[in-house]
Amino acid sequence: QLEIEGEPGYEDWVSSGVAGPVNLADIQDFMFQVDFTVPDDAEPGIYSFQACVEADGASLGVCQDVQIVVYDPSAGFVTGGGWIDSPAGAYVLDPDLSGKATFGFVAKYKKGQSTPEGNTEFQFHAAGLNFHLSSYDWLTIAGKAFAMFKGVGTVNGEMCGVDDPYKFMLWAGDDFGGTPPGPFYYTFRIKIWCGEDDDIYDNGMNQEIGGGSIVVHTK
């Protein structure tokens, strides 16, 4: 019997089955139906783990990375605006470029909606890079001071390809890591890519901003 199993800690998240007996010696390609079930007590956030093909306890083939976003539309929303010192290597088309990059965003769920609304703008001036949001996919608030959201948009008013927008993901920290009496600081990361995995920009870390503020509004 072949089945898909999640790595330790995620066994209950993954279920799959195979109809009828399977002769392992005859297998070259095999199609699975895999179901993922998020536990009721899972906190909002992004969960990454591996799912592997198992047969009688032995792992077969290559494990696949799985990423599941858990969000609560009633958890709150996030706003921010300011700037960072974009590091060398962040702009993939010219890794030597560095300098000031500005950002502004708001992402929130309206009552009864399953996708967030708002706006995101990001400009890396030295590269002439201007990202503008078209629509969000999801927003998740993790804890009381960290938000992540994903969506699509344009770069300098253009799509990535015909009917193919640029994709982006943004991580925003409100006093991330700080507890009274401090330290207090805001963190920002944005990744923009084209197609499946062709990165255009990624400052690569939850970077402390140079100026401005980020506010994670929780309920």
C-alpha cells in the first residue's frame, strides 16, 4: 500500500490513499490524490513541511515541499509606510545596485470577504523599479506583531507576460521582537518574482526599516 505522509509533526495534516493493490516492481509513474486538513487549533501563519511517498514504512522517491497558509479574516489588518536601505544583491537584474527604497501598504479583509483589499506600492529608485498592486491573494496575521500577505501586480506599469502579472509576498513586523521597555523597531521584507520562480527583487530578510512605521492592527 502506497500513501503520502507528512514529516514528523504534520502527520495529521496529510491523508491519501491508493485504490487496489500495488506492485512496487511495476511502478514508474503513479498518480495520487492528496488531501490536506488544517487542525482546528492551528494558529494563523505559514506552515512549511515535506510530504513523502511511503510504502510499508519505507520512503520512496523525492519528498515534496508543501506550504499551507492559515489565516483568520477577523484577526486584524496591517498598514505601513516608510523606507529601507535596499542592500546589494536584492535587485536580481543588477545585483550591484543599492540605495533607498520606499514602500506603502494597507491590507485588510472586509466583512464577509475571503480575499483582502487595499494597496501596496514599492519603489527601488536606483533601479527604476516601481511595483504596484493589482490584487491580493491572502493576508495572515501571526501573533500580535507580524503580518504576511501575498498578491499580484505590475512593475513599471507592465505585466510579467501576456495575462501573467508579477507575483509578490511581503512580510511586515510591528515592533517585531520587542517587548516593553524595548527595543522597538519595524521590519520589512518584500519578494517580487515573475513566472514560477524568476526573482526580480528580494531584500532577503526581515530588515529593520530606515524610517516610517508599520502597524499590525489586531482585534
